[in-house]
Amino acid sequence: MSSSRKGAERPLRVLHAPAAVGGHPQGLARAERELGLDSRSVVFEASPFGYEADEVVLGLAPSLADRARLEAFRFRLLGRALARYDVVHLNFGQSLFPRPIVPGSPAVKGFPPPLQHAYRGWSALLGMRDLALLRRRGVAVFVTFQGDDVRQADVCRARFAWAPAREVEPTPVEHGLDEARRTVARRFGRHADGIYFLNPDLARVLPTRARFAAYAHVDTREWMPRPRSPHARPLIVHAPTARAIKGTHHLTRALDALRTEGVEFDLELVEGRTQAEAREVYARADLVVDQLMLGWYGGLAVECMALGAPVIAHIRATDLDVVPAGFARDLPIIDATPATIQGVLRTWLVERRHELPQVGRRGVEFVRNWHDPRRVASAIADDYRAALDGRSPGRLW
């Protein structure tokens, strides 16, 4: 890397872009600033859940004219990255230029058919070429994969007993998306100095040097448990941002069966709310059910654990080999699959209900120990310095 970029007289300058998924990149940028780095988060489209960023290009529901403006902004942001930043940390498997786009892709949803074809051609022309240019100009490139940005349906069907892909028939669009995701993984494998993933199953589809990183969007100085008294009827909370992916239909079927057994509870579904609005519900929950299909927990679970709410999610035991041993040992998530969720809920709503506060306290400590944004940011900042010095990354944990 160019020594002019590493000047000891100033802090490292880091650009986080271009997505706002889960608030992770913005949380990482804030934590890096606390550690003395000059970090900034830029997102192309505003988060529907209210996750804030330092710079937002488009608001919610952008028009076609807005999207055209975004394409011009890509070049301006690349120019800024080349001129100003030492490190570009990309997220959700995206670079500053478009990813490969296949017919029927969600990336062209809402475009008239002629524009869909034109945009696919435009994306193929740009083809994430900013990655090689950034590296040639001495900018360190990092990327964090977060889930469906690289998760492949055919791999999930072949490897996992529970996965959203196993509940639908393969389609040509799905095959095209899988191939596009493999292309993205290969390109980052060639050009990125560091590759991280937030969900352990992604290790199966990324280069072997990719490493697990914990969600870093919850600041426990702001997300703290409140005094709570158990409800007469336990309150179950579920936030199905994508019902098929979260396994919501399995949960509701299990809850219907429990009602016929006479098990008493209340259910609140959190949909279409900002993070701040949802937080008020999570703080009242006796038990939170996150996702049952993906083999890991989401950012929602981190938020709920920080507030002291016990969390149920499916934790795929075969994926724990890619997370730190201490992390796996401390993990307080109550495991349940679609096949076991009814029995798990019955156990914790009836037989072990008195133990839920203890599980909640373990969750608070777990988030403080393993999801502290400053801890995650410190380890990643060491990787930035190693890349700029021409060294291999050290241990992340």
C-alpha cells in the first residue's frame, strides 16, 4: 500500500458503504470513530427501519429519476474514495458499482421492462470494476457479507435440513441469482484485503480466508434492560421482516396448537415499524422468537438480548466451528427448529417460565461481551492497519 496513505500524523480514514442492512456498518463506523479513526458511513438508500447513517443518498421509495441520480453518484463516491480514504469497507456483499443482475432480480423491481434490460447491461459494463481500481490505487478493500447477499439456495438445499429454499421449488431466477452470488464471492476473493461474514453458514460459500464477525450495531450504553415484571399471560414477540425467511408460518402453526392445549400467552407481531418503535415492544417481551430457518440469529436478537429479553432461534450446531469457542459456549439463545418450536415454547411458557429472567440476564452479558461495537471495531481496525502495512490479518477475537 502507498505509504502516503498511512501517515502516522493522522487517523486512518475509512469509508463504509453502500448499504444500511441491519445498521451494522453504521454501528461499526461510529465505534471506529470512538477509537480515533476517521470513519464515515454512506448508504445509497435509506433504511426502512430508521437505521441512521452519516450520509444517505436516496430516501425511501426512490423514483426512477432518483435511481438515475444514484448511478452518477457512484462515480463521485469512487472519486472521493480514491482521493480521501485509506480503507473502503463495503457491506452486504456490494461494491460502489453494481453487482451482476439477472432477469427477475429484486434489483430491477419496479423498472419498466426496457429499463430492466438497460440496467442489466449497465451493471454488466461496470461489473464491480471499482474493486480492482481501488486496490491499484493503494486503498485497502474490506467487505462484510450479511446473509442473502451471498447465501445460495442450491447450497442450502444440499447442506441444511432447514432453509427457506427447501420450502419452494427451484426457478430459473433463483438459479441465476445463485450464479450471480458466486460471481460476487469470487470477485471479492480476488480483490478484497479482508472478508467477513455475520452468519456462520456463509463460510460454506465464501473464500476460506473469510472470517466470522459479530453484529456491531447495538451500543449497550444506549440499549439497557429495564425493570420488568412478568405478565400474567406471557408476551411472545416476533418481528417477521420476511415471513418465509423467518419461518413465521411454522411459529403461528405451533402457537395455534398450543392454544388448543390451553397454554395461555399473548402474541405481538412487529412489522412495518422503525427500530425505535420496535424497541418499545421488545422491552416488554417475556420471550422473543427470532428466526427458525437460517441456522443463526439476526440483529433483532442482539437488540432484544441487550434489553434483557430471552430469545429463541434455530442455532445450527454444525456451523459453530467457525465462531470462537468462547462465543459458542456463552451463546444464550434457546434453540428451536420448525419441528421443535411447539415443544420448546410449551417448555418455556409452562415448565420453565420462572427461568426466563435468568436467560434474559445471560443475554445482556453476552451482548456486552461479544457484540460490543468497540470490541468488534478494534479488531477490525487492526486488520485495516495490517492490510495497509502489507501484513496478513491477525486473530479477529
